[in-house]
Amino acid sequence: MPADVIQLASKIKLLLMDVDGVMTDGRLYNTPGPDGNMVETKGFDSQDGIGLQWLNWKGIKTGLISGRVSPATVERAKQTKFSYVYQGHIEKIPIFEEILRDAKVDPSEVAYIGDDLTDLVVMRRVGLPVATANARPEVKQRARYVTVQPGGQGAVREVIELILKAQGLWEEILNKYDAG
């Protein structure tokens, strides 16, 4: 891990991310609901989920900014205790600025995980821009860190572990589970 990435991760107080292609593999599943209408759902990674809860335990806030509106995303955000949940926003800068004001953090204290072109505008403004392994080439080019794992398959957990390790909090997590 490059020293500059560890240094940037050591300052993170807020982890923001996109959803489709980051928290999920980007696939959308349409299934019939009880009323016969189609319902969209997605698959989320369970290891990402517990990692998001660890950040919450350690006082590092989390949030998502997604262009799509999905009840599955709302439920996942609730399960993993996200502080900020914004859906239906392709224009992410006004939302990003609102979150910064509410969280009272400097952009240098924010990490953002993205995978597509709509994420670049936020990635240019944060301290630690991250691209998933499955991200578009233009997004990877702007990232300070590119995950080994693709979105929906542990990319979020990878970033969480990076942050926790850089802040000296990883051993506490390991010890909690007798894994240290």
C-alpha cells in the first residue's frame, strides 16, 4: 500500500459512495411483486455490511449518493447504519456540499468510492478518491486507490479495512472477534 494512500486514509471521518457498481455488482433484478407490478432489487455483499457497521462503531460516518431510487438501497442503508442516504441524484455536488455542511468535515477528511463517470465530480473534491476494480477507466485514472475487489464483491470492505488500519483501529476489530 502506498504511503500517501495510508496517510490520506488516516484522516478520513466520512466515507461516501455510489451504490450500483460499488455496493452492488451493478446488476438490477426486476421481479414481480405481490400486486403483479415489477419490483427492482439488488444484491449486497454481507462482508461490506459488517464493515460499514464497524465504521459506525468507531465514529466514522457513512453515506451514499445514488442516481437511482430503490427501496432495496434504503433497507440496506438502514441495516448498515448509514448517516446519509440520497437517491435520485445524478447531480451529486449539491448533495455532497450539503453532507459536508451537516457532517462538519473538510473535504480532505472524506473518502468517496465510485465506479462511473457521474462519480468523478465528487472524487475530484475529496481527500481519498477510490475506484472499484470494475470502474470505468476514466474513474480509475482519477482515483488515488483502486480496489482489488469489484463492486458488490468486497470493494467497500476493502476500503473500510484500509481506513481502519490507517487509523490504528483494525487490531481492536480483530480482538473483538478473537482474530488478533
